[in-house]
Amino acid sequence: MDKKVKKIALLTGGGDCPGLNAVIRAVTRTAIMKYGYEVIGYKFGYRGLYNNETIPLTLETVSGILHRGGTILYSSNKDNLFDYAVEEDGKIVKKDVSDVAIENLKKEGVDVLVVIGGDGTLTSARDFARKGVNVIGVPKTIDNDLAATDLTFGFYSAVDVATEALDRLHTTAESHQRVMILEVMGRNAGWIALHAGIAGSADVILIPEIPYDINRIVQKIKERARMGKFFTNIVIAEGARPKDGEVVVSKIVEDSPDPVRLGGIGNKLARELEQLIDTHEIRSTVLGHTQRGGNTSTYDRILSTRFGVAAVELINEGKFGNMVCLKGDTISYENLEKVIGHIKTVDPNGHLVQVAKSIGISFGE
Amino acid sequence: MDKKVKKIALLTGGGDCPGLNAVIRAVTRTAIMKYGYEVIGYKFGYRGLYNNETIPLTLETVSGILHRGGTILYSSNKDNLFDYAVEEDGKIVKKDVSDVAIENLKKEGVDVLVVIGGDGTLTSARDFARKGVNVIGVPKTIDNDLAATDLTFGFYSAVDVATEALDRLHTTAESHQRVMILEVMGRNAGWIALHAGIAGSADVILIPEIPYDINRIVQKIKERARMGKFFTNIVIAEGARPKDGEVVVSKIVEDSPDPVRLGGIGNKLARELEQLIDTHEIRSTVLGHTQRGGNTSTYDRILSTRFGVAAVELINEGKFGNMVCLKGDTISYENLEKVIGHIKTVDPNGHLVQVAKSIGISFGE
Amino acid sequence: MDKKVKKIALLTGGGDCPGLNAVIRAVTRTAIMKYGYEVIGYKFGYRGLYNNETIPLTLETVSGILHRGGTILYSSNKDNLFDYAVEEDGKIVKKDVSDVAIENLKKEGVDVLVVIGGDGTLTSARDFARKGVNVIGVPKTIDNDLAATDLTFGFYSAVDVATEALDRLHTTAESHQRVMILEVMGRNAGWIALHAGIAGSADVILIPEIPYDINRIVQKIKERARMGKFFTNIVIAEGARPKDGEVVVSKIVEDSPDPVRLGGIGNKLARELEQLIDTHEIRSTVLGHTQRGGNTSTYDRILSTRFGVAAVELINEGKFGNMVCLKGDTISYENLEKVIGHIKTVDPNGHLVQVAKSIGISFGE
Amino acid sequence: MDKKVKKIALLTGGGDCPGLNAVIRAVTRTAIMKYGYEVIGYKFGYRGLYNNETIPLTLETVSGILHRGGTILYSSNKDNLFDYAVEEDGKIVKKDVSDVAIENLKKEGVDVLVVIGGDGTLTSARDFARKGVNVIGVPKTIDNDLAATDLTFGFYSAVDVATEALDRLHTTAESHQRVMILEVMGRNAGWIALHAGIAGSADVILIPEIPYDINRIVQKIKERARMGKFFTNIVIAEGARPKDGEVVVSKIVEDSPDPVRLGGIGNKLARELEQLIDTHEIRSTVLGHTQRGGNTSTYDRILSTRFGVAAVELINEGKFGNMVCLKGDTISYENLEKVIGHIKTVDPNGHLVQVAKSIGISFGE
């Protein structure tokens, strides 16, 4: 590759995640102030790369955004330029438009493309790398379920929001002798529920990795009542499922194009518990997208900044086709070919589950 | 009345509300330190009065509780001693057990009963007053819908929670071009939605007092898109309803013993908007009981303290049968006979609705 | 006056105060969307009016600023165009340059000037009104010490910051048996200290309006120790002073051009208490400008928005020369001629001081 | 050692630190629920061990304390039982009273002593271990400067407080064109300043490990002004010092028994900058003990819980004389003999300093 990088471009893809702006800021400042690169951003993720919608990224543009959630570059979900919906002869057809994107990069004089996104977005990044584009990946998943990095930014911000909600529910559960259910994000991995459950003093944590038996939850509630604790706090990941393998599809779920969006599992559990327990009122809350927005937590601001600086260092060293990552407390990198498709789920026998069990938290097993 | 009050008792009734502990603390401290009264609390609201479950309230008991949500006296919903479920001959029958309560007060030597609660709880307080009990009422409603007082504690704490959620949704709505719906409390009155909507920069506020036309919401979303704003934030009170008077009962609602608990209206609106708009993704969040718990806001700590002190001053002055209240910024009181059953709803032509409209907020009319 | 207002201008003057941006946003949105006025802002307060530094205020300009502290128009302190420092013949002389400002308004086609500021800034506003300029004032003082309005925005945001600091100090004071002193803003009026002290569970509140006797504070600390409370929290307004009238000027104060800035009184009290009490460690904290910045509180966002809308309504009604204000919970207005120079201090015998004393708070009397 | 541990005791020593209660809770719950140990606590650190002031630690005692700052066991500073001040014949003499403590442990039937504290507290723990007491250490330092563990709880809570203060100062600095100085904790190590500075968007970070040249700070302020940024945010650790080695002792410092307590360095820097720069107003804030109190952050609640559980696991395995620690993201342990006296300071050439410099932060070099 040509060492003389002059211009780099950024794009953000996939769902929202606190820390995106902090990465954009760190990349931009390091690129400009340390290496003298020019920086631009593509708006709306890959869609903007296809449509060539760019904005300049300068010290001024990235001023004041460090703590803000969202992304000043905007994002889009599920836009895959290798299988992209375009209109042809009045019909919508799917086709590979990646060459249009590569042409746009050339026209714009972009030497390196920095892609900030999750597994889907990074898969496209890898595919662009295979076609010869200089790509650097920055991992983003609020669920913290990418195997190649020990942590992703946004995760602790979401845990903070969920923990604060548990704190709030705790006082009212206790005063009013209630079972409170909080549904948090996590379709495939229960990291948010696990961390927030420990931090927020939950009595029961339900995660996709450990299917639950509702009778064990009932038992826990009754045990607590016998000890004089007439309330129970349950945190449940949206992807949690009952033990018998069978997802008891309630009418709520049937009607919905996207059951998770309707708070399927938390509400479902509430209704089922109500039929099994008549001594407590049950209430459920669905945090939804409040977990993805708002100010970025202190921890995530620092991690995002470290990722952003590291991305530019990789550019400076010409190490393209890699994704920055965190190993232990060290910033490192991994080849994009190796990171795609590897999900990191909670080990049911792992350290943190053991910690939770040690202090008496039930997983509904 | 006999001026020589020696012992007073407190109880808290109804749903949770930040500030209850602050009232308990202010009553206890003022009673003990300023007037030398003895203070006890009945646990679990009226149920504890019936069962004679008391705890002493001392300077030590109320230490460290000023800022905490919930109530150290616990509460219960819907326990009316004038129509109370008791077991007789193996059957549950409803009967008036108020004389048991009055007997308990006498046995305990309680001169005055301070009742902190909403309309239901205060109705019983009035009925005890009619039977000769020295009663002081302190109003509590998170919805701020009691006509006799300009403000109730807990309300601003709930508005803070709802506003913070709107702040969070705002960044992610903007980055991802979404319509975000936040369902907040308010079955009969839209005060929380109205205040949080103004404070949290909502584009649309839907409240029970102003039935909405979904087409006007669609229009607002499209107008914003034309102005380059590809996102819209909607705050909806749980009691909001469509204009045509007809509540379009979705399956979710049919199946549920308590539609509101399932976030009926917010989710319903999300599903209907999805069918009318295909250019935006719609997401809904139900804050639920997170609005009732957690730390009490600064404003509510002060208001609760003022109410608590005022309750004891009324006792000292022998002005029983009254409820403390706030008029403008002045603490006052009102006869319990006059305060029951008067709900304060949002005036659709009132000041705050006009303020909201002036800055471009739509009410879906 | 000519009813055909077409263009209005805003400026912000004096010290920082959360809510300034919310006023700017409300004025701009109401002016444009409701009345079709054009809106511009002068940067850096009156200095910008003199230098004719303007920026257009549009729906886009004021987007996303509702919750943010600071002012997008910037501000300057102590710039009085009626006695303004200008360079003439190489020397700095003070002269009346108000005609330059009026000329600038005319050239720019500004029909009404909305001035957001404190007593000093509003004095100039009045003086411009006397010279025939159409002026509307919006009161701003973080100390809440303007007599003409019951409340000013920013005040509750500052109280929130101070209360949160007291909450923090409380846990550490209790665990480590300490006397904690928190110095808050309030040179002439103790409103912040009084409100935060009640909300933050202070044991002692020291304010300018009630000179303190240090021996009474020592006595309070000892009384608490006798009751098993080995810690005491003191909140002190920067303008608080000892009873004997004599300000015991310590060396810290002597050396400093601005003793308050160095946390004079809080540190001074700490050092003096250390000499009188050897059983407790004393620690002091100076909150300083953290009270003026950061996000605007929910309450202040609403009040600021109400003020901003009301300012435009006054313009529409042609009621110039007035300042918007809050009376009870009603938005009103007052002639600028009447509002200048009237400070609202804490009444030592007033309601809130009585409330504080009722729950056992000492004022060091 | 005897495997049959039946009773363990806890004590907390040294300065306050969010997370102490979370450790106490995790130790107690794990000990009781998982291993059936009895648990007691000594109040006031080693002083309570000497005076035999114990309280039982039960599931009830530790209920509701997870998130609370402070320590329910109270703490004391600098009480070293190997060199303890006792009264003999009317005089205060220092002597080794460790045998009294060991006798107390025996009388109480305590098999293992869990000591939560910093370097000083752990030194005594090691000395008790040398005398045959079964000891487990849990590291505590808000400054995060213990070499044997990558992280200590409380640190991120303090960073959160400092970052929030920087956020607040940022808006007001920008609006009013000021230089803001925030003094944070860190006598020997600049970790809090470094982390908060990166997270809080500081322009200058001053830490003990990198002596500063005030002229470089002035230069930075002027550079920023040339770029149109008329404000500068400086975060300074209380232990930061000027480059010339000479600590320019100001009068403030001379007079004070403890200069740091008076905010020496932050105020000193403010005064010196004022003499070098006349274009900006300078303001300084001393966060002081607000960094040590208040609610424990999510991150610290989890880390504390992990430490507490790990301490009990060490007891169960009979691995006495060790301190739990964090290596990377793994909980581990280290012999107390090896951990004492090793301070972990910021490496001026280390990763995080490089990250900060990459995004343009100055260290005043």
C-alpha cells in the first residue's frame, strides 16, 4: 500500500450506541492534529457512501460532541451495498453496488475508510477490504456480544441506564410489596441484564444463555416472602426464553411483526406470574431505546476515544483490513477476516454468573 | 378539641410517590423537636391501622430518608376500612371495620392521625373525621390531578424521569431518523406528559384532555421531514385516546386485565403509525413504575418538607379535618369535606398548552 | 407604537445561568412560527450590540439547545454602553456609546430588542427604553434575588447541583465522622443555601441575611455528637458573615483581588472551626461555577420557555418597556422602571426559614 | 490452617471510597448464603478492633446498601494498632497494642479478618498476618494508585464526579470566554485527572507525574484563542507541581496545616494565570470530598461485588495472607507481603497519556 495517506473517510452503521460521536471526534482530531490527514464523513452509513453524501470533518465539526449520544454522521440499519435495494425499470431489485461505492471513494480521493459498526456493518467492511479498499473497522455493539473484543463502547452506558431503572424500581417495589420486571436489551447475549442485575440489586436475572423455569422464579419470590422480603426485582433480557424450549407465543407476540419491540417477553412473564402468584402485584417496564441514547458514560467516552485514536494509528502504520479491539485493558487489533460472525455470549458457568449466584441471585434455573 | 396533643400517628396510602419519606421525616422531626409530641407510624396504610401494626417514629428512624423514594411505612392500595374485605365463616365479606381502627387509635393513645395519600385514601380520612377522629390530610398524587392543591410532591420527580427519557430518545431518534413514542403516566390528566413534553423537546404531546386525530400526527411527521427533520418525538399519557371517541381496542388490550399496564396506548399508536408511515421506523417505550421510584427531586424534597411541617402546625393549632395544600407559592389548608372527588385536569385552552403550541408542539388535534 | 413588528433581536448579558438557551429557543420559535417575525441575536451581550456582531436566529440555529447550559449568543459581564470603555487617542476612556447601539439597531432594521439579563443588564435595557428603543426584558439571576419576580430560571438548576453535592458529602461525613462545609453561591441573598440546605439535609445553613455566631455552630456540632451523630453538614452562602459584624479577614482574603473566588468564607470557617473543635475533622468544598453550567433542570427548562413565549406575546401586544416575571404560578410583566435595584433577600422570619428551623436546622444564630 | 472457618469479621479503614458498602454486602451475602459463615463487623476500622466494638452483619444488615457511598462500618484514618496512641498515667503514649486486638479476635471467636483499606490499612493487615492472624485484604484507594491491582473500586465513581463537573464548567466557560480550573484528587498519582480530563473534554491536564511549565499553559490558551476558542478547561490533580521543581509556596499554603485541603494548587494556578493573561477571566473550583461520597457508580458496584465474593472464596480455600486484586479483567490475588508500599503512578509515556496527546490535550510540558 501507499504510505502517503492524505484523506480518510468515516461512516457509522447499524443501531444507535453512545460513544459513536466520541470515536468520530477522536479519529478526526488525531487525524488532523497528529498526522495532518484530511477527514470527511459519509452520512447515513453505507447508503451515504453509495449516494456520495459527504460532510467535511474538521476540528470545528467535532467540537462539543464528545459526550453526546447519537452520531453526527447519522446511521442506517441493514444497508448492505453488496446486496442493495435499487430501483430498476420501476421495480425494486437487489444487486451488488459495491463498485459504485468504490468509485465514489476514488472520486473523492479517499485513501482509507474507517467503518464504525456491528457485525453486519463490519461484514461489509471486510468485503470492501477483499476488493482492495483500505479499511479500518471500529467495533460497535451495545450488547457487547462481539467475540473479538473484550468490551465495546456504549455497553456500559446502557448498563448505567438499566441499573438506574432498577434502582428506581427497587424503592417502589419495596414500599408496595411488588414484583417488578425490567426488560432490557440483549437478543442473543445477556450481558446488559447480567451487569445491570448485579449492579442494580436484582433478585432474578433472566438471559438467553440460561433458559428459565417459571416455577423457579415463583419459588424465589416465595422464599423471599418467607424471609420478610415482600418484593422481588427481576431483570430480563429481551432474548430470554423459558426452559422448555417452547416459546409460549402469547397473542401479543402473534400480532406483532416484531414481538421484541412490544416488550414481548417482559410483559409475557408478568402475565404468567400473575396467574401463579396472587400475593403480589406484578409490574413490568420496557426500557427500549432509552438504553441507546442520551449522554455517553464516562467509561465509554474514554474507551471510544482510545478506539478512535487507535484506528488512526493503524492507518499511520498502514495496517489496513483490521478492526481495533480491547484485550484485557490493552488496545489491540484483529484482522477483519477473523472477527465476523463470532458472537460472545454469557458463559453459564463463567465468572460473573458465579459472582451473581454467590450473592444469592437466581437465574431461574 | 383538646389542645393537649401528646401522640400523633402517620400512615401512607395508595401508589408510590417520591416525597413520602420526606413528609414522614418532616412531620416526625417537627413533632418531636418543636412540639414534643410522640410519633408512631402504621405500616401498610389503613391495613396496618386495622391490624394495629405500628412502629415508633423517632429522630433515628427518620434519619437518612429525606431523599429516598418509597415509604418506610410501606403502603397498600385500595384498602378501605369502611368497606373492607374480612374473612367470616370461611368466606370473604366486605364490611365497615372503621370502629376497629378507631378503637386501635384509642388503645394506642393516638390523638391525631396524619394521613398521606391520594383521593381514595383521603376519602377514608374524611370519613374518619366525620366519625370524630382528629385527622390531618397530606395530598399525594404523582399525576398532580388533585384540584385542591396547585402542586403535589412526586409530580416533578416523575416529570424529571420522563424528561430524561425524552432527552435520551432525542439523540437516538435524530441519528437514526425515527419516530419515538414515550408513554408516561396520567390516566385522567396529562400533566406529566405536558410538562415533560415541553421540557424534553417533544414534537407531539398526547393527553387525555385533548383527544387526538392520528392523521394530524402523521401530518406533523411529514411536515418535519419536509423541513429536514427526519425524526419526531411523541410523548403520550397512558390515558390519551383518539379523537373519534372510539377506543380502538387492540388484541393486546382485550387480553389484558389492565391494558395500561401493558403499555396499551403507546404500543397501539406505534403499530398504527407504522401502517400509515413507511419512511420512518417507529419505536415505543413504556416508562412504567420507574416514574414512581428512585430519589426524590430537589423540588419535591422541599415541597414535601413544607407539607410535613405544615401538617404539624395544623395539629398545634387544633385545625383538624383539614388537608394541607399549596396555593401559588403559599402553603395553606382546605377542609377535607371540600377536597374529595375534585380532579384537576389540563385545560385545553390553558396557559401551558398555549405555551407548548406557541413553540410549535402539536397536540394531535 | 407601530404594530408592524418585523424583526426582533436578542442579547444575553451578565453571568452564566442555565436556561438562557431555552429562552432564546422559545423566543425564536414563537416569533417565527406564531408571528412570522425575523429574529437575530447580538453576540457577547451589549458589546456585540456596540460592535454590530449579529447572527441570524432560525429554527435550525435554536435546534437542540433547549437543555444545554450556557448561551449560544455568548455573554459578557459589566459591559455598560452608557459608560463604556473605548480607546481614544491611545487612551482608554469611558463614554456613553448608546447612540452607536441605537444606530446599529436602526441599520439592522430591528424593531424590538429582547434583553435577557440581571439587574445590571436590565438597567441598561431600561435606559435604552428611556431613549425610545422598544425593549422587552427577561430576568436572569442564578441567585433568585430579583424582587420583581417570584422565581428566575437557573436558580433551581443551581439548587440541584448544590443539593447533589450535599448528598455526596452526607455519606462520607457520616462514615468518617466529619464536619463538612459546602460553600455555594449567593453574595447578597441566601436562597440557594436555604433551598439546598433543606433539600440536602444540612444541619446548619449560613446565609448573608442571618449573621452567624461561630459558637452556636460549635454548640450544634457538640449537641449532635451527644445524640450519636458524629458528623455535621454545613452549607454556607459565599456572602455569609459572622454575627459580630466584623469580617475577620484572613490572610487568604487579604491577598486576593476577589476573596469570594478563593472560597474565602467556607475555607475560613473550616479553619476557625478546626481551632475550636478537636474531635472532628473539618473539610470544605467550593462548588464555584459548577453551579452555573451543565444541563438545565426540567423545572428551569419549562420556566425559561414560559418566559420566552411571554416575551414574544408582549411584543405582539406592543407592551414595550416591560420585563416578564412570575407571580405565584402566573406569568406576568412589570415596567422596567420599577424593577431595577430591588433585591429580594431571605426574610429571617419568613416561611422557609421557619420550615428549616422546625425540622431542626440551625442558622448559627 | 484450620479449614473449619465458622466466623469472619470485617473492618474498613482509611478515607472514604464509593464501593465499601458493596464489598461489605458481597462478603456478607456470600459468606452466609454460600458457606454458612457467621459474619460480624468492627466499627471505626482498627480502633473498633482495639475497643471490641462489633455489630452483627446479616442479610438484613446489608440490605439496601449496595449503591450507597460511605461505609456502614464507619472508618477511621491513621489508626495503627502497632503504634497506637493510648493514655497511660495521664499521658498520651504510642505503643503496640496489636496483642489486644488479637485477643479480641480470639474472644469473639473470629477465624478470619477481612480488611478493606488502602496502603496504610493493608500494612497493618500484613503485620497481623505476620503474627498469625488469618487475614484477607481488599484494596481500596480512590486514587487507583495501588500497584498490585489494575483497578480499585471508587476510582470510576470519582472520575464520574470529576467528569460531570468538567461538563458543567464547559458550557459556562464557552459562553463566557473563561479559563476554568478544576482541582481533583490525586496527591501522588494523576489517574483521576487523566481519566476525567479525557472524558470531560479538558484542554489541559496537570498531574504530579508530569511537572508543568505555566508558560506552556499560557501558550495553549492563546493558541486556542487564535483558533476562535476563547475558553480553556484545565483539570489539575491536587498533587500537581510546576516544572522548576520549586513549589512556589503562596501565602495560602504557608498558613495552612494542610495546603491541599485549601485547594492550594488550583487556586494558586488561577492567581498566577491571572497575572499572565488579561484577556480571560479565570475561575477555579475545588471538588474536594464530593468525589468520595454519593452513590457508587455501576462499574464500581460490580467491581466491589466481585472483590467481596473473591475475598470469601479465598477464605473458603484457606488462602490467607492475600489481597484480592484485578489483573486485566480477571480477579486474582497477591500476597500481602508483596503489595505494600508499591505505588502505581501514571507513566508519562504510557498509553493513556499518548491517547490524550493524540487528541490535542496539553500536559503543560
